[in-house]
Amino acid sequence: MTRFSRAGFIQSCICLIVGGLLLVPSSAQLQSKAPAADASSSAERGIDLAQKGRCREALPILKKAAAHLTDKQLKYRALMATARCAMSLDQTETTVEALLVLNREFPHDPDVLYSTTHFYSELASRAAQELAATAPTSHQAEQLEAEAFESQQNWARAIAEYKKILEQDPKVPGIHYRVGRIFLSKSPPEVDSAKAEFDEELKIDSDNASAEFMLGEIARQAGQWDDAIGHFSRASKLDEGFQEAYLALGMSLNSAGKFSDAIAPLQNYVKMQPGDPAGHYQLATAYARTGHKPEADREMALQRDASEKSPPGAQTPR
């Protein structure tokens, strides 16, 4: 064999060996595929057991397999089976974890949303039953009963239940606030009684931003701008994420002719709620009345755009 042919032979052998190494999966590659394949097989077995009502056997298999599943539809079926089995076995934590993953990875899916609504409702019902069984005379149990009457718009029974709580402990936070809301829900609203309840709430809990807001609303609807501004301002400071408080504060300042002061809270509001036409309209008004025409024009354009995207029947407060 010539020198040239021997070199060519050696080079050809090297190429074949290297090519073979590239074609044959490494042990690491084989091992990485194994868990996914095993997980798929286990998940299918767990789903089958769940469908047969054998949840005690199915649930450990499904929980172990879920973390390694790569097939989206199989993962979907496994998580749904996990949630159903966990609910049937009264395993709240596992149920909630499965629902959280389903909502994150399959947003807007009708079955996921239906199951979430159904299971959370059932979990709430179970918690309420446990509360009634373990602490039937607690103010928390009585508050649940009062809230049930409130949801039925049985105002008299709801107020009576709330008053019972206050008779036991006059310092329970939140109760006067709820009674105040009921007085405003009546037809016609009992505004003076509501105001008195919100005032009482603030004596118990001076940091109650919602009570401050409701007092502001009562004042705003009565055209008492200074009182409204004070309450809305305190509400927005107590809870910096209280979006409605910024809008109501800006509206009240505009109504009081304090347009310069209205700009800051309304700017905060439109940052939080850029799709609300009301915020842009009120901010445009404040800009226009303080000589900021370009800014006013921009906000009016945003208001028109937001109005076109608003649900039918939505109106811009003026």
C-alpha cells in the first residue's frame, strides 16, 4: 500500500468512526429520553386508574409523572385527573396545585375554567361546613351566615346577624363597613345610617381604605367636594393600589375646580387602567383647564379609542 493510500485509508476509518459516534445516541441521551417515556406510560396508567375510580392508586402515580411530561395534551389529561382525584380524596393542597398549573399552562380553556369554578366552590363549601362544625359560635361562623343573607338581599336578617357579632365583640373589624354597605344597597338608600356605620368602622380600624372611599362617595354624590376630596385622598394613601380612589379623587378635584391638583391622581389612574375611557376624559379635562392643550388632545384621542373598545352601554362619567 502506498504512503498516500495508507493515509487515505486511515482518514476514511476516522471519518467512519466519527460518523458512527454522531449517529449512535450517547448513554446520557438515552437516559434523558427514558424518564419522559416512563412518565408518559405512568401518566396513561394513572389516568386509566382515575377513570375507573381507583383514585388512591392513581394519585401518587399522576403526581410523580406530571413533572416529567412533555406532551401537552397528556399533561392536560393528567392534571385534570389529578385535580378530580385530589378533590374526591379531600386533598386540598394537591387540588389547588393542579388547578394553578392548569390555569397557567392552559389559560382560557373552558374545561379548566369550569373545573376551577366548581372545585373552588366546593372547597369553600367544605371550609364553611368545617367552620360551622368546629366553631359554631365564633364571629367568623356568624359572619358567614350574615353574608349568606346579604347575598340573598335579605337585608334585615343580614343586619341582625351582623349586630349579633357586634354585641359579642364591638371591636370586630369590617362589620360596621358591611352594615354600611347594606344601608346603601337598600331602595331607597339609607345614606345617614350608612355614613354612621362607616364612621364607626374607622373608629375601630382607622386604616380601612374602603370605609374612607365609601364616605367619599357619599360626599361626592351630595356635591360636598371638600369632604369627598379628603376621604378619597386618605383612601388612596392607605391603599396605593386602590384604583377607584384615584379616579374618584380626580373627578372630585375637577368638580371643585382644582384642575391642577387633579392631574396627578388621574395620571396614576390611567396608568393603572389605560382602557377606561373615564380616566382619559377626566385627565383631558384637567389638562385642558390648565392650558396643556397637546396633552388634553392626546388624552381625548385615547378616550375615543378606549370608548370604541368598551363594552356596549359603557358610558364616560362627566
